[in-house]
Amino acid sequence: MGLFRDLEAVARGWRWTRRSLTPQSATPHVPVRAPREFPTAWARTPAAQAAREMIHRFVLKPLVWRETRPRVHGLDRLEELRGPVVFVSNHASHLDAPLLLGSLPLAWRRRLAVGAAADYFFDARWRAALTALAFNAFPVERRGGKRVTTVARQLLADDWSLLLFPEGTRSPDGWVGGFRPGAAVLCCSSMVPAVPVAVRGSFAAMPRGRSWPLAGRPPVVVRYGPPLYPEEGERARAFSERLAHAVARLWDEEEETWFASLRRSADGSTPRPVGPDAPRWRRVWESTRSLPTREPERTWPRD
């Protein structure tokens, strides 16, 4: 019986044809598609800027503010700041860009370009044109690319500030993912400051798979932090770590108070907003729990 088993094993594994055997773990080869070219310089012409401001003032902001209840903190940190800067934010929803643009003063909004995923927003001409016009967006390859860096650097050189989402994609469960170093590379190579921003509640308001916010005007919070300046000779990955920590502190500030989050940041105990090590349903449950409704306490009387 042992001999027959051996012969059967040889027959099953014998290469009876000249075609090579394919391992069971092999996957089909998918060629890498070259990025599609879509010029966006026209979106920064005076006519396009005027049209975009009309869209934001009379369509986008009233619509988003009607469907959600935004609270914006930290705009005073921009008062003494001069552009260009790179706004760096976590990303959990398609609401993030409209929320950020709607929360910024006109002086900042009118000179802001938004990095948008090339394979999503620029895969079709009509979608690319609408995205470029409404958000002054330029295509960003999720895996990076020399051309993208060149375009972003040129925008900074032309005094355009940038809004970038260094996670590279929307969060699948509302928590903050790892930061890719692209935004930090731009800041370090161009020696421009980065303004960290934490957006909370946008995933609960409009998660992946939805094209409209949930009913009931869910609360969302946009919190701006103090600008971070790259130090001379600082590596991009080190600066990216500082940016991730700054966003984590702003996230923590919503959980605690400003002073408590500042103390935790000083002693290195700020928790990273990565969520619990649990199944996805539990992570979504935790990330969509109600935000604190308290307003920050003032230490001086109102005028």
C-alpha cells in the first residue's frame, strides 16, 4: 500500500506538461496604471476663484452647517500667522474638506489648495473638473510621486497654502491612522510651518458609504493647533512624528480640558487616537460615541 501511495503522490505532483506549476498563493499580476494628467492651474485663475467663493459662501458652507452642528476652536492661532502654511488634518469623512474650508477665514480660504486622491477624485474628467473648481484641488497619488511633490512645492512657492491629509485615505472606523511623511517632506524641504488640525465627529456624521450626513444635525468639532516649524536639519519622519503628536493632543483636548491635555503632552502621556484593539464593530462604536458638549471655560470676563 505504501508503494501505491507513493506512486499516486508522484502522479499528482508530476509535471505532465511543459507549463510551469502555479503556486496556490500566487495572485494575478495587475499592471500599475500611470497617473492620469489633469491640469488644475485654471482653478486658480481670478474667474475660478470668484466662482469658488460663491460656491462656498452660498452653497457648501450653508449646506454643511445646516446638516451638522460644527464647533470651531483655535482660529486665534492663525491671526498672527502669515502664509504659506501646510494645514495637516486627520481624515475620516468626505465632510472634512468642506468643514475645514468653511471654518477658515476668507483670507486663508481664498489662498488654499487641497490635495485630493488622484484615483478617486480625478479618475473621470467631470469629477476632476468639479473637484478642482469647488475645492481648488490638485491630484495626489496615494503612494506618492515626484510630480505631486513638484506641484505642491510650486504652489507653496507661489504663496498658496495647502490642506493635506497625511493618512492618505479616509479612516475605515473613525480613528486616526498612521501619518505618511509626504506633508512633512514638503514642510522640511520648503521650510514652511505646518498647522495641525483635529476633526472629530465627521465619521459619525457621514461615514464611508454615505453621500449625505445623518439626520439630526450630528455635532462635529474642528480644532486648530499652534503652528509647528521644522528645525534646521530635521528629518521629515521626525517632523511627521511631531505632527502626529500635535494632532493627537488636539484630539485629547476635546476629551479633557486645554490645560489637562497640555500637561499630558508635556509629560509624554498623550494617548494616540488609534482606538481600542478590538473588532471593527467595537472600534466604530467607540469612535462614534457622543462628543462632549461643554464649551471651553474662560479665565477672563467677556467684554
